[in-house]
Amino acid sequence: MPEKDFSSLPPFPWSGCGANKERVGSRFSLYPLDNNYSQIILESLARIEASKIFSQTDALSTLFRGNLTHIFDCLSAFFIGAYRDERHLCLEGLVSCGCPGDCDSDSPPPTDDKRLNRFKLTKRDFPLKAKLSLYPLGIVDYLPIIAKVIRLAEQMGLNPRVIHYVTRIDGAALKIFDYLEAAAMIVQKEVSHFVLHFTLSAGSHTLE
């Protein structure tokens, strides 16, 4: 079969793109097991102080863009603020840094690292189960970086268990968010592009 000529097609949206490595994006979806799920999601979004990030919500997910510190400051405040005692709450999300198809638009310029939401969370904590998958991109020898992230979970007392395709961790909600941020910062220094996927679950009655 002769090769097709695609030269006349319009360029992909990411052609000519490339973002500052300090620009980070997180896209996530929250699933409260509650009849008033939409109210819980929107009210929790409205309560966070998000002036240092770009935030956009559509029918499927919410996007945060900014630097790592402010992304996780807002993400932890959003999730912890949405939790209701004895109600199951789940979040599916990712953090992406250094994507060559990304751009600097829709992202505030770098600011100081002062957190605007942390003070709201110090007295509100609860047990959390989580799984994560790390993808360092653009390199061949990526396993030592993944191992470093798993060792960090051990050092933080999160009891990591490596199972098929993911690493499971358990701990207090604030500590798990602190771990995810610290893990992302480690990888950000090691590679030019990575994606960190995670699932968070609180209040589940499922027995293991």
C-alpha cells in the first residue's frame, strides 16, 4: 500500500508548543457517593482560595494549572473540604509536568510558594486509601526514579505495596497529599516530562 501524504493536513493543536518546566497541570474528577454530589463538588471548589492558579471545570473534570505547590495546596483543600463523615468520596486525577505539547497560556506566572489553603486543613484530617502510577517520560532508565518515589512512601510511613500497574498507599489525607507533592517534586528535578496518575478513596466500606 503506498504511503499517504499528510503534509497538506492542518497542524495538530500542540504544534510549536512547549511550556516552562515550572508550569504544572492537574486534571481530576471527584465522585461523592451522595445524592447532592453536584452541590458538594461545586461548593468545595468555591471554598478554596485559587487566586494563584488557573481553574476551569467542565462536565467531566476540573483543570488546575500553576506551580506544584499551589496545585497541591488547592487540590488537597478541594478534596478534604468535600469529605463528609461516613460518606464515600473518591477522586481520580493526574498531574502532568513538562509536556512538549503544553503551553504557558492559561497558567499564572510563577509566584511565591506561600500556601493560601493549608491553614484551613490542619484540624480536618481522615484516613485515606490511594493508588498511584508514575510515568517518567523521555528516558530509558526510569525504574530508579520510580523506586525513589516508592522509598519516599516508606520513609513517610505510608506502607507502600507494589501491585500490578500501581503502588498502593494508606495514611492520613494530609500526609498522602504531602507525599504526592513531594514525589512530583522529586521527579520534576529528574526528568523533563512526567505524568503521575492517582486515585484517592475515603470513607469506603469495602473490606480488604
